[in-house]
Amino acid sequence: MRVHVIAIGGAIMHNLAIALSRKGYQVTGSDDAIYDPAKSNLESASLLPSSFGWDAKRITADIDVVILGMHARANNPELHKAQELGLKIMSFPEFVANESKDKKRIVVAGSHGKTTTTAMLMHVLRKMDIDFDYLVGSSIAGFDLSVKLTDAPIIVIEGDEYLTSPLDLRSKFLWYEPHLSIITGVAYDHINVFPTWESYVDTFRKYIDSHQNGSKYFWYAEDETLAQLSAETSVLNEAYQTPNYTSSNQGTILHTAAGEYELQVVGKHNLENLRAAELVCAELGITQEQFYKAAADFSGAGRRMEKIYSSDNQVIYRDFAHSPSKLKATTSAIKETYVGGVLAVFELHTFSSLTADFLPLYKQSMDAADRAIVYYDKDVFAHKKMPILGAEYIAECFGDVSVISSRAELEEAVNAGITAGLNILLMSSGTFSGANFDMPLG
């Protein structure tokens, strides 16, 4: 099969291209710009385009399918040429769904914890020597790609509610039609796509309706929205609770009727994610003891509650957290687990977090920290063509936080916290404008 990937430089798209090349497909691609690590990864796989930019001449009649990335626009000249030639054009979730039509599909959805829960499932299945494919939104220890498509009988998919493609404005997860799934929770996000809370909830209602006949999904019992949606549906479902656990500086001790299990994951929300993963694995014939022994050394997904430094008296974590519910869960996890003061730092970087009407939802989301900093880069507002928010308004929305817009001032504040021995939590989907933090040695 010959495949052309428009917007091949994306995080998922370049991994998909490499996975298809490994499968034996003839793969080409294009993008207007490609940065590392995608650039180096594509070059190593001999898939890096010879030049950047869009060129309709790349699109020829012998291409079997054109895969359209979300980064591409509807007026893309390569897309127009593919349409003129009548070629098959698919979004990446549509393509993955098509490649997985004969597999048992396990999908993890929810406003928070999707990547981590998917990674938990992948970690356990790999340690149990179960053959499976996967699609996940981050780098996972033990896996060199975030996409694998082979002849495996099972696929584990991180189900994103964001848009499918410029041509298809439905949520990605509506393509997958799962046999088993998890919904971790519903908390308002993606205000640029879902302008109202009702529209956001409705896409999860549609996701539940998309399940296969005879399928089953697991949902967090304390989520009132999921409780309502689950009461409305005829799809088989089961609620799960927060497990019984004890936190320590070394991690977590999980208490079950069958015994105690020592784990590296920390925080109430991560234990809930792990419980959901356990229930899915039970449907695959994996016992509780087998599951928790396999999960014992799971330490997280890339940039999801990732411990980047640890000593007897201090830890430093970074996390992809960007929505109010994620900030609250992650900050609380660090405070409840580790002795000592906590400095939590959050960067306004996503469209939602830069939107004035969305910001009040962050109220008290960082209250668990002993000191909280909200950082923003004025250039990000300019790049996204959004009005700059005032520091006083940001502080009013969050509560007891310091608001910083200078990289140098941010570096000084965080480095002072590191030197003082505080536990540090760095939360962003960006890079804090490339700030240099003085990480301790060791």
C-alpha cells in the first residue's frame, strides 16, 4: 500500500508514518515545518521530506490513501490535488480505526488521565507478554513509538475528544467503536472547540453511544456527569471507586482484600486510573495479583507526573497538566505524598488557559501548594492572536498565586525554591519559554 501523510511532522503523525513504514507500507509525507524530535525520528526512518512546504506535485494517482493531519488546513494544495484525483482521504483516527476493524479495541477516554491510564494498560500487557497494538499521546518507557499497527489481535487507544481533522469536526474518539473502554471523568476543556459545557458533555454522550454491541465501559463513580450519562445509556457499564491506599515518600501502598501492593505511582487520581486499568485487564483474563505485580514498577508516561529529580528530602516533577481539574489533582497528589513545602508552577499555554472567559474555572485549583506561580509569555498571546490577559485578572481568577510574565523572574523564583529544598511541580503543555531551572545534581 502507498500512503502519503499530509502534516507528517506532528507528534502522532510522524509516529504513525514510521509505524506504517515498519508494517511494509510505502510512506511519503509533507509538512511546512518539522522540528525535533520528529525531524530526527523521520530522518532515521528515511521518511523525512526532501524539502518543506506543500507541493501538489507530490500527489499522484498511484497513492492508495492520503492521511490528513490536524495541522493541515482545509485549503492545503496537496489536499485539493488529492480531492481532484478522487483519492481516498482519511484522518488519522479514521485510518487507525480502519486498520483496527478486526481487533479487540480498548479505548481510554476522559478529560484527564487518558495518557497515563493508556500507558498503564500498555505497561501491564507488555509485561504479561500479550501481543497488542497501540496509539498513545506521549512517549512511554519501553516503547520506541507512540503508535504500533501490526497483526496483533488487540489495540489499546488513547481516545481524544479533540477534532478529527480540518474536514471532519467530530471528536477523534467517535471513530474507534470500542469493545472495552474507560472514561476517567468529564471536566470542561477545549473551549475553542466546545463553546459550551453542554456541547462538551454531548460529545461524551456520543462516545458512549459509539460502543459496539456487547461492549462495556468503566467510569469513575464520583463524577456526577458520568453518573448521569451512564444512567441514560443501554451500554453495559461499571463504576469504579478510589482504592484504599497509603502514601509514602517512596510511592504508594495499595490495600486490597487479597493483600498489599507497593507501587511507584502517586496521587489519588493516578490510583483511580490504575483501578480502571485493572478492571479492563480483568476482562482480558489478567488476575488482580498479576496486574499489580506487573504495575509495580510503572512510574508514569512522558511528562505526565514525571519525576525528574528525587532525594531523601526533595522531589521535582513535571506534568502536562493544563486544565483546572488536572492542576488540582496533580498539585494535591504532590502535597499529600511528600513531606515538605510545595512550589507549584503553571504556564498559561493552551487556547483555553489563555481565554478570559475560561480562566475563572481555575479558581483554587492550586490551593494545595504552599506557594503557587502562574506564568505567561506575552509572545504566546501574540502568536495565537489573542488579547493579553492582565496579571491582576489572572490572580483574581486563580486565587492565592503569584503571576509572572518574565522568564528571568520565573527562573529566579523557581531556582530559589529548588535551593530552599521545596518540592517543585512544573505544569505546562509548553516549555516555560525555554527557562533554565537549576536542577540539583544526583
